[in-house]
Amino acid sequence: MAMGTKETIFSIEHAAIRFGPGALEDVGEEARTLGLTRVLLVTDARIRRLPFFETVRTSLHRAGVEAVVFDRTEVEPTDVSMLEAARAATEARVDGFISLGGGSVMDTAKAANLFSTWPAEFLSYVAAPLGESRAVPGPLKPHIACPTTFGTGAENTGIAIFDVTAAKVKTGIVSRRIRPTLGILDPTVLTHLPARVVAANGFDVLSHAMESFSAKPYTARQRPPLPSQRPMTQGANPYSAVPCLEAIRLTSRNLVAAVTEGDPEARSQLMFAGLLAGIGFGNSGCHLPHAMSYPVAKLVRSFRPEEWGEGKPLVPHGMAVAVNAPAALRWLARAAPERFAPIARALEGPGRDDHPGDTIAGVLLGLMRQTGIPVNLAQLGFDEKDIGTLAKGALEQKRLVENFPGELSHTDMEAIFREGLFQGESAS
């Protein structure tokens, strides 16, 4: 193959999925079918107190699968907490993993599986530039992921996100090897979620889908010498486009009812939308709003949302993405309106196809107000003096920035953060 040849091939990969009310009752039989006899059941202390934890543990017991419980997952996991889970897996001599919780729990299980199966220095597998981006040497143990939220799509992706405590930066591990073997999605678990947690999850779904649909096309990449060297998140492609647009449509139509009324059917539709968006971005990848969300989450000083119950300053991931998405997508759409017009139409926002960024930003800000999500960075406690640091932190997210469909300077990044600092405050 000639050097410099552009890519012509895209890949389709995702976990096996079970979806529907009562699906958690089948976890034990699914584990037994995979040959599991002793698993690390990864969860957190709050989930452990809820009824569906016992549903899973009872199902495993009835199937003859022993469960060793690890419930010390952190809401925003760190390298330290993930390595603690890996040590628990090693000491328990498990032959598989069950994760029951949100994205933090599922990502912790992915990392525990990786480091207990293929031990290495933590930064070995971490994405560049902070880590070495070392390839995972071989297969991992089976992992059944059971989400109790719907925003992350982590049951479908080979991505684990965490804070590296020493470097004070949020980053991730990206590998097909860490994708769960099976995802079991039971919409009945969503009844426990507080309204603003549902809202934050919904904006994560919307951003996953919008970013994946508008990412750098896979055809813009160089074709690698070997098929195995194709990136997992390959850029926008025809396959990812289909679930992404449907995820946008479902989320925009069901989010308000799911938040303000607690409508079970609306929440079920959101879980399905999250699944679709996870399939989309698991193959396509995210870009600017997610890159911007990481320094926002890391540099928070005073924002403490009571629904997350941590007591420490925290910007939940869905909120960190939401406050950046309107400004970021408006800015991107100015350069490529034709790429963003289908997103605006899927949102059913009023406006013109030649100005889709304004339509997208307007719909998002409207949904944020209706669901009680902060609409700008100032409401999270940031101000003008933070702009340079936020821009630097976003540009350090190489994996995400490289999936951005264009060129981006530090000055551009500052301008986008500045636009989002007080956005939405002039509306009634």
C-alpha cells in the first residue's frame, strides 16, 4: 500500500446487548453461560443499598456463580481507586467481572479487569500524551456491564475515564480489549435516579451523539499499514450516523418528561437512546465538548450538587459536557453548517439549515433551563481568569482533539470557553 493512502474502510464493533424490563434477573444465567464461577461484582456503596443489587446477587447465587463484592468505586474514579479494584480482583482470584452502576463503576471494572489480567505500570495503557498508549497484550476476562444510569454508554465502549491524581488531569484508556463482553440494560433501574441526575445523563447522551455524528470523517485519516492498527474510535462513518441521529431524536423528545414528571416510559426511551449513542461514539468517537468537559470537572472549586451526595466540589460529567456544548457546537457549525444541519433537524429546533449552530445551541439551552441544569460556566463558579487554564486543559486531551473536524488554536479554544462563560443569561 502506498504511503499517504487515505482510509476507505470503517469498522463496526459493539458489545452483545440484552435490553428490557427484568433483564437484571438473567445476570446469573448469562454469567454461567460465559463459563464464570467466581466474579468481582463491582458497584458503589449507594447502589449496594438499592433493591436491584440484591436482584443481581440473588441471580448469580441461583446460577451457582460466587460473587465477591467491591463497593469502593468513586463517583469520579481515579488511578488510585481503579488500582484498588484491580488488587481486589487479583486477591479474590476471580474469573470474570460484573459491574452494576453508572459509568464510573463500569469504567472501574474495565480497569480492574485490565490491570489484574495484564499487570503493568498504570500509565503504560493510558492515552498519550500523559501515558504510553501501550497496546493491551491479549484478551481480558469476561465482563458483564449492567448500567444503572444511561448517559455514559460505557457498556458498549472500550474506553475507561479517570483522574490521574499525581498529574491532576482527567484522561483515559482506550482499547477494544476493555469493551465489556455483554451489556444488560434494565430500564426499571432508572426509577431510583433523582431528576437532575436524569438531566445530566440526558445531556451526556445528546453530546455523545452530536459529537460522534460531526466528528472528523474516517476517510480523513491515513490508512494504517495493518488492519489491527485501525483506531477503535475511527471518526464519523455511515454506521455510527444512524444510531446517533435516532439518539438525538429520542433524547430531545423524552428528556423533559423523564426529568420533570419521572415518566417511566420516557426514562426507558432515554436508556435506549443512551445505548444507541454508545454504539455511535464507541465506533466514531467524541471531540470538542468532551475535551472541554475534562478541565471543567477537574478545576471546579465551589459547585456542590446535592444529588450526587459527595460533599466535595464536583461537576458531574453530564453537566460538564452540557455547559460547553452550546458554544462549542455553534462555533463548529459556523465552519461546516451542512454537517450540523441534520443534528438541528433531529432536535426539531426552529431555524434555518444555513445557521444550524444557532438552532442547536438554542434547543440545548432551552432543555437545560427546563431540566434544571446550569446553563453556563459562571453558574459552576468559573470566571474570566480561568479561561486560559481551561483552554490549556482541553487542548491536552489529544485523543479527543484529534477527532475534531478542523484546526483549533489555543486562541480559538479560549474564545469558545469565553462564549460559554455567560451564555444563556439574557433569556428569560
